[in-house]
Amino acid sequence: MANTKSAQKRNRKSQKRRARNASVRTTVRSAVKRAREAIVEKDPVRAGEALREAARTLAKAASKGVLHPRNAARRIARLAHSLAQSLPTRT
């Protein structure tokens, strides 16, 4: 247990942050999972919408400091690449 007032306050703040960060991470994981499932099903409309939503949630998490910005960018790029690979080639 924290002994000083400032340490007690830091503990309260960190608990609030931890709960908020866990919630954001859960939302990100769910969005990415939905995008991956849509890509596997090869439905271009649904996959595109799911990718947009996943990219949006990843960018929000990065802006809030839950994820590192490069980590979010890398995940978005990988999802976009897998979507592009799953779509039929246009000639």
C-alpha cells in the first residue's frame, strides 16, 4: 500500500488508466478480429467496411497512447495488405 498522499493518488490514477486501456485494447482486438474474419470470407464489401472500422479503432488507440503509433500503423498496413491479397486480381 502506498504511504504518501502523492503515491496514493498515483495509484488511483494508474488503476483508472489501466481499466481504460484494457477497454480500448479489447475494442481494438475485436475490431481487428472482425476484419480478419471478413477478409477470410472474401466478401469485399464487408471486408472493406471492417478494415475501415479496425483502422479507425487502431488510430484512436494510438492517439490515446494505448498503442504505440507505429504499432497501430503496422497493424493497419498488414490488414490492408491481406485484404488486397484476398481480393481477386483486376486485369
